[in-house]
Amino acid sequence: MANSFYLYQNPARLDVKHSFSKLNLKLCSIPKFISFAVLVKMAKNNFTKENYLGWYEQMLLMRRFEEKTAQLYGQQKIKGFCHLYIGQEAVVAGTMSAIRKDDKIITAYRDHAHALACGISADAVMAELFGKVTGCSKGKGGSMHLFSKEHNFFGGHGIVGGQIPLGAGIAMADQYKGNDNVTVCYFGDGAARQGALHETFNMAMLWKLPVIFVCENNGYAMGTSVERTTNVLDIFNIGNAYHMPSESVDGMQCETVHHAVNEAALRARNGDGPTLLEIRTYRYRGHSMSDPAKYRSKEEVEEYKKKDPIEQVKATIVSKKYADEKWFEEIENKIEKIVLESVDFAENSPFPDPSEIYTDVYAEPDYPFINE
Ligand SMILES: Cc1ncc(C[n+]2csc(CCOP(=O)(O)OP(=O)(O)O)c2C)c(N)n1
Ligand SMILES: [Mg+2]
């Protein structure tokens, strides 16, 4: 089931430079005399019906998948650390429509939506949450460590900020190979305070690496608000210290995210190096499944829910008459089926064999204590 579904829902990652598809342009065929600013302008306000339907379906899958995850966690079918992305969906959806299939993604532990949007099947993600051998990390990674090289999804990282230098390294590999792929490296507002970010920003700018740093500023690092941890509330300002093009972006809308990522990707593919996007978003649920979220008010959560990204896309689809009620119902049923099937798949899959414990952990097969 999975493949055709994901290809349909995620057309931008098939192969075209999405924003240019309507203009029928490919980046390699664009004459040199067209300036960067003109290209960006041409790409703006160029959203199609397919964009909106694709965003809706993609975000609904993320949402319904995680609602089911929360339920299964409550039943102790899913255990361990588990962080939900509900509320932040437009950040991933708006990114994916602006980049290509060959581009690379790396993120932190709040990674279910990123993995699904990269085209990893709901089956493989759910099985991983269950710790089953059919999971995308063979049941040994769990919620925080989803991974699929085949889908250009490089994790899923539990060490806050650990993926920032790794993301720059992946971009460096593509630069070294001489292709024009970009890497999107996501991290949170809390991770923005890690020392590794500064070392990475310095080298990434020096070497003009094709990387887009996406800071998903959801206002909190666990229970600690941005205001309680820093004097620099506008996180994008950190990039300015390295003369890195940097901006803040509304993360509750797919359109604004798409525009910003599209511009950053053009810059990176052009050999002009990295960008920092501080994308302002909000998570409706607690930090993890064990967080009662007492550090914020109900009113604050409700304010953000009024800007819900899925509802915003739905409103556009309705107002532009891109689809009728029947279509929404069909998508809801289709996604419900995918999610329920993924639970069945996970429940009926075996756990990894204990003999697999060191497989894929050490690069060297003769690492000393593996055989002891
Ligand atoms: C190096 C390190 N320090 C502390 C932690 C504990 N920890 C886990 S999540 C987290 C908060 C990170 O917040 P943020 O980067 O804003 O991401 P969000 O959870 O909001 O997506 C902390 C401190 C950790 N996992 N790694
Ligand atoms: Mg945060």
C-alpha cells in the first residue's frame, strides 16, 4: 500500500524543483542572467491545488498517526521515550514541498512526522515504536531513533543538538561529491543553545555548505520557556553573528515555510551556502508522554490551536473549491485505514532476536567486547 500513497501525497520530493514546476522550469535549465531575487519572486504565490491537497493529506497522516501513538502509549503497547509533533506539522509539510527527493533530512527525537513525510511507511514507523524487527531501525531505535538511508532520512537523534554538526557533515559529503543536493537539519529552540551549533555555523559558512538549519522554535525546551533561558529571544539573530542569511518564519502555515525553505534551497544549490530559519511553531501536547505541561496556560495552547495548520489548509481548500466534503471524508477514511493497518502490522511482527543486539551498532565487526 505504502509506496503509491506516499508518492502521491508528497509530489514535491519526486524530482522537480517544485515551485518552478508550474513555470515549467528546472534549475539546471535556468539561464545565468536571471538573478536569485527574480527566481525567488517567480516562485512566490505559485501554489497549486495539488500543493494544498498534498499538504492536507500529509499533515492529516502525521496527526492521526500520532493520536493513535498516544493512545497506544497509554495502553503500554508503546514504551520508552516518545515525543509528539502535534501542532508543528506545517514545518515539515512546508519544507517537503520545497525540496527534492534526493535532499537529505536530519532531526532530533521529535521525529515521527519527518520520517513519514520522507516516505517511510506508517507500518515501518509504527513497528519501530513497538520495538519490532520490521521497524525502520529494526526495532532497536524506538521513537527517538527512526532512520532510513533509503529515504534520505538520517534520524532521529536523542542528544539535544547532536544532529547539528552531523547535518553539516551530510551537506559536506554532497558538496564533496559535486551534486546540488541540500540537507535540511532541524533542531529545537533548546538545541540552539548548544555549543556545537556555533562550531557548526562557523564551518558551514566558511565552507559554504549546502545546508538549511531549521530551528523549530516551539517556545519550550522541556518545561523551560525560551524567555527563561536567554537574552536573545529572536533565535535567527544567532546566524547573523556568522553572516549567515537568517530569518524568522511563521511555522503555523505551510505557505510561509515553503517560501522560506525554497529560497534557502536555491541559495544552497547555487553554491552560496547555509541559511538559518527560525520557524515559530507550537506543540499542543507535553514535551513527552510523561509531561503534564503545567508550565503553560490552557489559554496559550488554545490561542495556537486557533491557528491550526491543518485547519488553515482545509479552509483554503474549501474557499478555493479544490475539493468537496466527500473528498475530505475519503482522505479521513484512507488515513484511518493506513494507521490501523500499521498497528496490526506492528502487533503481528516479532521482536528482534537477542542475537541481533550488537548488529548495526559497531562499524568494526571485531570490536573487542562484542564477542565476549
Ligand atoms: C545533550 C542533552 N542534554 C539534555 C538532554 C535532555 N533533554 C531532552 S529534550 C530536551 C529539551 C530540548 O528542547 P528543544 O531543543 O527546544 O526541542 P523540543 O523538545 O522543543 O522539540 C532536553 C534538555 C538531552 N537529551 N541531551
Ligand atoms: Mg523547543
